[in-house]
Amino acid sequence: MLLLAVSMIASLSIGSAGLSFADVWGILIHQLPGMPDAADKWTAGEIAIVTQVRLSRVWLDVLVGACLALAGAGFQGVLRNPLADPYTLGVASGSSVGAAFIILTGMQLALGLWTIPIVAFSTGILTLLAVIWLSRSNGVMQIETIILSGVIIQSFLGAFVSLMVSMSQGVVNQILFWIMGSLAMRSWEHVYMMIPFIVVALPILLYFSPSLNLFTLGERHASHLGVKVERTKLIVMIVSTLLTAAAVSVSGVIGFVGLVVPHLIRLLVGPDYRLIIPLAGIGGGIFMLWADTLARTVLSPKELPLGVVTALIGAPFFAFLLHRRMKVEGGAKH
Amino acid sequence: MSLVAQQVDAVLQGVSVLNSISVSFERNRFYGIIGPNGVGKSTLLHILSGSDAPSAGGVTLDGVPLSHMPGKILARKLAVLQQGGLPPVGFTVREVVAMGRYPHQNWLGGEGEDPEAIIDEAIHTMELAELQSRKLHQLSGGERQRVALAKLMAQQPEILLLDEPTTYLDIGYQIELLDTVKAWQKQRSLLVVAVLHDLNLASLYCDKLIALHRGGIAAEGTPDEVLNPAVIERLYGAKTTLVKHPATGVPQLILQPGES
């Protein structure tokens, strides 16, 4: 929590507009009720950069990161597969098809600013329904079948996205950029849209976290202890998918956060989902915040695709932790 | 306390495995289910545990169909030691034993009485005190089986179902495990049903045996009634010689090689 707050403060102060640390905080403090108007010390543009652009973006970073990491923890819990991530069930490719179609046909403004998020969210959810329908037999969903169905849907829809990319000429970059993920040019409305998802999903996932602990022993062990296995799987997967679809519809496909953050938390605190779930949310927020801060400052004023940054810093960091843990555990055995 | 299966059928992937099995189990008894490979012993145990539904027929616990009982209510009364034991997870021994309390917890994870004393007792009974902060993946197969049993003790069931509990254990661990279960069964008047491969072990520990053959019950009764060379040859196609155990007097079977 503390680390999250410190990261948010630091990230707020870093940016391409050339405002100093004191300027940023001066502007923020003047926004509090009862303080004198900030307009006489800073220009309207400077105030807008801090309160409209940066502050909302920092919050959006935290929320998108938290959503993806929570969803990843949820999927890893029910699927008991270390490679499971928020995109295992093909949600990202479903959303991408929707977004790519909108960009290709130039209908970005058909429903106002929200066209791409709404369409991407809907096609993402439709993909989940398709995967559940594919993998269900006699009311039972086998984990292997779920993962396979996800892979099949993902490659099928991925082909559609590639098809649309190749069909479009001038707008190729736009589709690819959406797929690579970015949180630039978002607003407070996007933040407000994300909040209900976290507020609803976090308590649900926490409620199921003791059951997810029993899942680590195997589905049969869990069912012998009274866990309603199929219901738990379905609810956790739906909640995780909603989180993923919400994040993807706002930010595009940002890889690695949902896969790596839950593993990082697991390496740090052990296998207990009652700790992993809340800490993955916080950790995802911190991770995304720093990744996005790098994305918008390294080649400033040009922005790097966020998905590229998360993978570039996430993979080596994860490899380092994994290697260190193997050394520690190997040493303890001898 | 009685567990009753009525005309249970089981069909696995289109093949009929169990055919109209009716059998009842009473409190304070140790039952053994025996029979050749693939005869459906584990399938019957899964159906008795309520985790798998039969294709036809049903199982009742004190007259209540298992399919009508909420999972946690059933898990307070009935515990299962699964075939293959516990997987090598990263939880500590104590954390895994504490998982046995799950059916007694409310939705907030709390319970009426203090679970720590119950968990302590299970850990001490299974002589796991020194291992309790070790992680499961650091233990041997035999030690993990002791943890599995301690977890069942923390669950405080009245019915215990064991699916081939001695497979992959050496004879020392086999005797140790069954001695512990037997002592626990006597102390708490438990109803125990165990699927066992080793007929001589079954004879040593079980009050009653149920022999499955070709989807039905081929023989049912005390070890003296069931374990005779004629029944065994019909079940397994193997020739055996019957002797009385010199210390306890229960029947023991000695294998006889085929004629070459």
C-alpha cells in the first residue's frame, strides 16, 4: 500500500511537460477545497496537465494493472496452470477483433468516444461465452478442455485480426498500436468506468480465495472438503474475464502483467490466495504505473507501446526472482 | 449412522462399470472393498463419497440422499483419503492440515470453536510436530500420506472412505497407516470403507469384505466367509492356499505359481 502511494506520487511528478516536483504538488494542493485559486501562480495549461492528464492517467495505470493482475491470479487459481493469464481464455483476441473491425471500418465515433471500449468489451465477453460453451460437457468443465478451447478460439480470432490488419492500408498502425496497448489520451471517464469492476470483483475473489487454496490440492480434494467445484470455477472465471475485458477495452492488450505479477507475489508471500489476491491487485497497480511512466518518458515526447515496456521489464525481473528462489531452495535442501 | 447404496449403476465413457449395486454400511465397522483391476472399486467409492453421481440409483446417509446434501454439511460427516495422496504443493504441513477445517468454517472463514487445538491434536497423533512448518513438496510420499490423514482427522468426520491408502507405501508405512486408522476408528466409532488391493491386509484390518466382480457383488461377509480359494480363483483367476494367521487367526492367502 505504502509502496503504491509512493509510486503514484513519484510517477505524477515525472513527465515530458517540464514541470518541477514543487509545481506538480503546488497545483494539486491548490485543488483542495478552501485553498486559494491556483490560476495566479500557474497557467491554465499547466494546471490541466496535472489535474486532467497526469492524475487521471496515474489512476488509470493503477486500476488497469490491478484488474489484469487480479484476473491473472484468478485464472491461475482455478486452472492450476502456471502459464494461465488473463488472456488464456481468448478474451484479448476477442476484444481485438472488435476493436480492429471498428478501426478498419472507420466507425470509431459511431457511438461517441466510447465506441471502441464498448465493442471491445462486448466481443471479449462473447469470446468467454464461446469458450465456456465449447468446454462444457454434462455440466462439467475439465481444465484441459478449457485451456484448449481458449487456445483454439484465440488462434482463430487472432487470424481474423491479422486478416484485418493486412486488409487495411493506411490504418495498419492504428490497429497494431491498439493491440500493443497504451494508456495515452484517456480521461477521468475511463477511470470512473474501471472503478466498479474492481469494487465488485475484489470482494468476490477474496470470498473464493480459501476455496482456491483447496484447489491447489486438486479438484477432487476440494470437492471432498465441501467446495462447490464447478460453481467456483465458473464464477471465478467470469469475474476474471470481466476484469480483463474492462482493462483491455480501455487500454488494448497489455501482456505480461497478469501472468507475472501473481507469480511475483507468490514467490514473495507463498501459495495462500487470501494474500495473493489482494497483493496481486496492489502489485499489478505498482507494476503498471512504473511501466507506463517509463513508456511515456524514455523517448519523450514519443510514447512507447505499453505492452512492449511491460514485457521488457517484466521478463528479466521475473527471471531474476525465479533464479534466486531456485538457488535458495536448492541450498536449503543440501 | 448408516451409508446405503441402492441399485447403483455407473457408466464410464459408454461402458457399464457397476450394475445395480446395493450395499449398506453401518457405524463402528471397518469395511474393505476388494476385487480385480478395473472392476469399479474406486468408482463405487467416488459414488459413496457423493463426489460422482451414479448413472442410476442413489446413495443415502441416514436416509438423506447425498445429492440433496450441501457440500460442506456432507464434508463435516464424511471424509475421503484419495488415491495418489496429496500433490507436492508449497503450503506447509500445518496449513494443509488446517484445510481440513474448511467444512466447519462459515463464509468469513471463522468457526465456533477454536480450531487450533483440533489441528494440534491431529498433528500430534500423526507424529508430524517436527515437520509442521515444512512445505509439502519437501516431504517424502510416506510423510505426505501422514499429512493427508492428519487433514482428515482435523475434518472430524464420522465416516471415512479410503481409496487404496497403502499403494506405493512400503510395508512399514502400510501397517503404520492402517494401525492408525483402526485405532481412530475404534476410538471414535467411525464407519470406515477402504478399497484395498492387498487381500491379506484387508483380512487383518476389516470386519467385513465386499468383493466386486463383473459390475456386481460376488461375495460379501466377514474375511472368513469371503476369503476362500474358490472365490479368489473366480475373482482373480489365481490359485491360492488358505492358512490361518498364527497370531490372530484371521485367514491369510498364500500365492501359488501357475503350472509351467
